[in-house]
Amino acid sequence: IVAVTEIAKRSSGFAALLAALPLISLLAFVWLHVEGAKPELIAELSSQIFWLVLPSLVLFLLLPLLLRQGLGFWLSLAISASATVACYFALLPVLRKFGVQL
């Protein structure tokens, strides 16, 4: 987190690239593999992560829009985070309808 914020002061593009890396996911995949998990489990986790990343994109679209409209940082962040949570709740029944189990 510190590295991303410090790099962002010099290059927001490089900081964004670093922040966008799915480090936790990669570490989880490696850890599961090292512990002897079946490839099917790792594949299932990867698929579930994919579907849950989609609602999080709302935050990254809405936050800059609100900030550029002149809303304060904390209000913009709260609205964006709330919209993201709402999208998670809206997506879950849709995924269940199409047979995606989370």
C-alpha cells in the first residue's frame, strides 16, 4: 500500500498497474497448490474470483466520476463503495440463476 501511494506521487499509471495486480489471488493459488489442493479447487476459486471482480469495477468507474463532478473525497468514496456493495448483492442471484455457485 505504501509503495503504491509513493509511486502514485510520481506516476499514477505505474501505481495503478501495481495496485491492479491480483497479488492476493496469486498467493492463494500458489498456497493451495503447495498444500496439494486439486487443480479443480484452484480452477473453481479462480472462476469465482472472476465473477466477484466484476461488481468491484463499479467503484473504479464511479469514484473518479464523482470526484470530477466536485463531490468531496469521503462522500464520493462512500457512494462508490455503497454502489459496489449493492452490485455484489444484485449479482449474486443472477449468478445463481445461471448456475454459478459462490
